[in-house]
Amino acid sequence: LILESIDLRQLVEEIFDMYTDFPVKLINSVQENYTLVADRKKLFTLLKNLVDNAVKYNKEEGLVEVKAYSDGTWHKIEVKDTGIGIPRVHLPFIFERFYRADPSRSRDLGGTGLGLSIVKHIALLHGGKVEVESKEGEGSLFRVYLPILSE
Ligand code: ATP
Ligand code: MG
């Protein structure tokens, strides 16, 4: 890991800039000057994979929101969408390599099923973890925990 201090709001903005052509609303709710110490390239990949899903598995005019806060031990970064959601039976497996919930539904979207396994891997490399809450038809919330590190 190459640890450095990262302006999270700016990192999220860079990722959102890659998705301006999609018919969803992107909301960057990370406070100004919210910084954390992490590997910038890896954190970029982690958040890009989550935003990519939040955009792809959304509905027309849906929302994608990124937030961050800390509780003294963890930075918690949330990526929330108002998309199609993930059926409960699939939830235990979505972080496995090549697993795609309902391939017929996601076939047109042309993924390989690797994005979330990479998200989990990068969180673990930092000593963190990832949680998901989702409801079919309503949307999903991915919460990434990263330890509070000093440079
Ligand atoms: P890739 O990320 O490699 O392009 P992928 O998006 O299919 O392909 P993952 O990102 O690992 O793979 O996600 C695994 C599966 O979990 C997806 O195929 C989809 O079924 C489901 N999923 C992931 N994120 C969401 C989300 N935000 N909303 C609804 N379903 C999701
Ligand atoms: Mg994906």
C-alpha cells in the first residue's frame, strides 16, 4: 500500500466525472476537506467499482449518493443508490469473484462479476471491511469501513 492523505470529496468528484452521461443523479455529500489516509489508487478503484454498480443497477432518474463520516475508530464511506436492489438470497455471495445476482437481468450490462470482489480485497488490504444493505426494488447501500490512520 502507498499511503497518503486523500481529499475524499475531490476523489468522489473525479469518479462522478466518469459517469456524467448516465441518466442518474450523482450526489457528492462528502464534506469539504474530509481527508483520510489510504492508498489513493486503490481507494479510487474501490469507490469507482461501487459507483459503477450504483449507476448500472439503477433506474432512470435514480439517485447515487456518496457520504462519509468517522466515529473515532473508522472512516465510514457509504455509496447508496435508489436502484433495483439485490434479492436477499444473493446477498451472501455478491462479494465472491464472478458472482452475478440474476445473470439474465445483468447480462446486458456486460460486467464480469469481479467489481465487488476487488472492493472487498482493497478494504481488507487497508484493515477494513465492507457491509451491504439492500432491498429488492428499492436500492442498495454499501458501507466501507477504513481504519483511521495517520500518515
Ligand atoms: P463488473 O463489476 O466486473 O463489471 P458486476 O457489476 O456484475 O461486473 P460486481 O460489481 O462484483 O460484478 O457485482 C456483483 C453482482 O451484484 C452484480 O452482477 C449485480 O447483480 C449485483 N449488484 C452489485 N451492486 C449492485 C447494486 N448497487 N444494485 C443492484 N445490484 C448490485
Ligand atoms: Mg460491478
